[in-house]
Amino acid sequence: MQGSGPTASPLLIVLSGPGGSGKSTLARLLVEQDDRLWLSRSWTTRSRRAGELDDAYCFVDPARFDAAVEADEFLEWAEFGSDRYGTPHPAPPPGCDILLEIDVQGARQVRRRHPEALLLFLEAPSDRDQAHRLRGRGDSEDHVRTRLSYGASERETARELGAVVVVNADLAETVAAMGRIIADHRERLAAAGSPSGPSAAPPYPGRASGGGGSGAAR
């Protein structure tokens, strides 16, 4: 999948990052400011968190999730602890690019199927910030420790996949930085005639910053 204009096939954008990095908030704001972005709704077997929006995920039981896996209904799926998450094969509106908010396990699967996808990796400024955000959304201390320990391997996987890394220190600046990265990628594809494959990946530096200050919880 790649996109250079309203008649091109859609660009596939993957937003990954550790729990508490702010992915959900960032994804929502990116879609609000860019009418060419369509956010794919993921499935999960976990319970809805207190205060979580009804459309945050499609909440299903394990049996329904297993049936979807067997029927190859997912572009990618991954497991974290006892919970599973999956992305149905996307069907965006005409003229829209696709934004996936998934973890790095899913990003690896998407890269394998769609090497031309733009991979973005969001991280909190520090483990302390990440832990604060996780607790703020109601995660247990055991879950916070698990998420923090998993973060190092997630960052390593993101580097292996060649993802563009952005530090979510200030939410407004992070949204602006991500928006610029996506816009620049579209322009590069348009100028190059929308090539597909790994050579289509833009030569961005491996790390960018969203500025100083305090970011929002996921």
C-alpha cells in the first residue's frame, strides 16, 4: 500500500510504542487534524478500562477472537500477558490513508506484509513518566512493572524495523512533529511516483523529539 494522491492506493502508517507513551491520544488527535487519515479500530479480548471510550476498541471474547484468527481476518495480531489485540484487514474510505495504533509485535507483522509502510514509534520521556501515565489510567503495580520491563525490548524492535522514533514530552509538539513526518512522507512518495517496497522509506533520522514539558497519558 502506498499513497501519493486521492486516486493512489492508501498509505499505511503504523504508530507503535510502549503502554503509557500516549499512542491512543496521539492517534485520535492526528485523525482530528488530518481529514486524509483514517484510524483502524483494533479488536481486543481485554476488559474496557474505567472511562475508556466505547469506540476505543472492538471488545470481544476469546472465542470470537480465535475464530477471527482462524479465518485470517486480521492484518496482524499480538498477545500481551493474557490479553490479545488484533487489527482487521483495513477498508478505509476512498482517498484516505490508514493509521494503525498497534504494538511492535504487530508492526513487525505489518512490515513483513507491507514493507513500504511508514513505521512511527512513540515513547515517553522517561520510565518515570511512563509509570506515572500507566498508574493514571488505572493500571495495577504488577502491570506497570511488566510494561516497563517490556519497554526496552520494544525500543530495540523499533530500531530493528527502522521506525521513526518520537519522544512524547509535550503533546502539542508531538502531534505537530508526527503530522510533519506524515506530510513529508506523502510528498516524497508523490515526487517519486509512489514507489513500493523498502526503498520507499524516507531518510528520516532515527529519533525526533516532541519538545519539553509534560505529555498526556495514553
